[in-house]
Amino acid sequence: MAGSGKAHLRNGDDILLQVEDLHMEFPAGGGRTVFAVSGISFDIARGETLGLVGESGCGKSTTGKAVLQLPPPTRGAVKLDGEDLTSLDPKSMRKKRTGIQMIFQDPISSLNPRRAVGEVVAEPLAVWGPKDQDQQWSKVAEMLDAVGIDPDVARYKYPHEFSGGQCQRISIARALVMEPELIICDEPVSALDVSVQAQILNLLEDLKVKYGLTLVFIAHDLAVVKNISDRVAVMYLGKMCELSGSDELYENPAHPYTALLLDSLPVPDPTVDLHTEVAVEGELPSPLAPPSGCRFRTRCDRVQDLCAQQEPQMRRINDAHYVACHFPLVDADEVEVAIA
């Protein structure tokens, strides 16, 4: 797993975002480099939700921020409506960023504690217009109402006066106020109670339909991702290992790492036998010195010599199911090698 290639990229006028060969590297001192994201590619059609999953440290959030050019990627292309964002100057990118918004993981720390909620949600409008304060408030009230927050109650209150779930709703309202095409949701429910998670997920689904949104949903909880995503991409140590439609991925995982993640999901049934045999050997490699070839090989029970010598490329399993693995969990005859 953990491979490269562009065999899974689609063409067509309905593709809103296309990321090609994205790399994010950070200096770590002593001449060392952190290889946070290494050559991943994906696309998202208008009105689609792409789930981006993987364990902590795999590069999910870094990928989301790289799309926003915060900071710009080390190399690679990020195309929004066919325009490469990496080629824009800072002023042009700042304006373009109004069409791409982000919902952060911690709803409370992402809101300015010194400003009332009305000001927090209205801040983008104060920069980009309309300048008339009555028009601004009308827009803010509409967005707060859309996410289930009473505008008149919230206008002069501060973030600390709201619960975590309410703060996340306010964060969503702030993301919506500029009427973006694309919203990147960076683990928006991981800090919330289970009951509140369901409310926020249902809210996002309703808003997606109402405002015609396209979503990137980043999470480490595969159960959450399944309920909201049209397609799911699995990452490991800065690489992409599998991409498929949501139902297909959960029913027929083709990569050993994906299967491991799915087998690790708890089943809410006390009568179900525990999967005590589910285990992974070895320690998670460091992004300072990732393994050669397949990055998952140091923990994989299907590893062979080829895995250390050659990086696997994305190849097709069926219509829209792709995997980067030399020895996937399917018969070799079933794998259609796709030319990137």
C-alpha cells in the first residue's frame, strides 16, 4: 500500500477539485525533512462528499490545509474549476479562498473568545462585503438560523456561553456565510458526544443539499465517514492506498490496511464475538524516514520482497474501486491494471 499514480483520476466538466501529485514536506532541523504527504492524487465532483480517512499522523489534515494553500504544498497541483491554485499570487489566492472554507476540529478554540458570535460569523462579510451592516446581519441571521442557532439569542453572546455542539454549528455558519463551493471538514465531530455527532452529520447533509455544497470530510472514524461520504479515500503515512465508493469499500476492502481499519471498528452488540485475532505487527514508521517501496510493508502480514523494492501504483479493481497494493485482498485475475 501507500502508493502513487493517477489511474483513479476522472475527467469531465463536473469535477470541481482535482489534486495531482501533492507533496507536503517540512524541515525538522539537523537537515532532516518530515514527509507529511507524498504524491497523493484525488478529485471531487460537484455535489459530492469525499471521505478522507486514516489513523492519526497519516497526513489527512495536512492535505486539507494544502488545498487551501495554508501553507502552499511543496509541489503538486491543486486545481479548482480547472484553475491551479498553486500558481496564484497571494492576493489572488486570498480572494479565491472565499470559495473554499474550512470547519476545524475543535469548535471552541476556532472561535475568537473576545468577539460576540454575531461578529465572529460576520467577519468575512466585513472584509469582502456587503459593507452595509444591516445587510451583513441579515446574512448572518440567515446562516445561524440554517444551522439551528437562534440569531437574536446568539448575536451578543460569546463562544464560551455555548456548548461544544452549538459552537460547531456556529463554525459551520461562519463557513457558509461566504457561500463557498467547497467546504473542508477537518474532523468536525471528533470532539463531540455521540448524540451531538449525529446531529451535526445530519445538519451537514441537509446543508449540502440546500446550498449545493461539495465536501471533503476528514476523519479517523470509519463508521462516521460511511454515513456521509459518497467516495472514501484511505491514507497511510502520507500516501493513498485505496479509493472507492463508500458502500463498495466497506463491503469489499482490497487493501490489508483498509481491512484492518474496518476490523477494528467496535460493533454495538454484546453478543458478537470479539475479533481477538485482529492485530498489526510492528511500530508505525517515522515520516522522517519512511520505508522504501510500500510504506505499509513493515506492518503487513502479506509482505514479500517486491514490497520493499517497488512502490505500488494505483490500479483498478472494478468500475470505481482502486487500490495501491502489490498483493491486494482479491484474486490477481480480478485486478485490472489501469494505465495512469
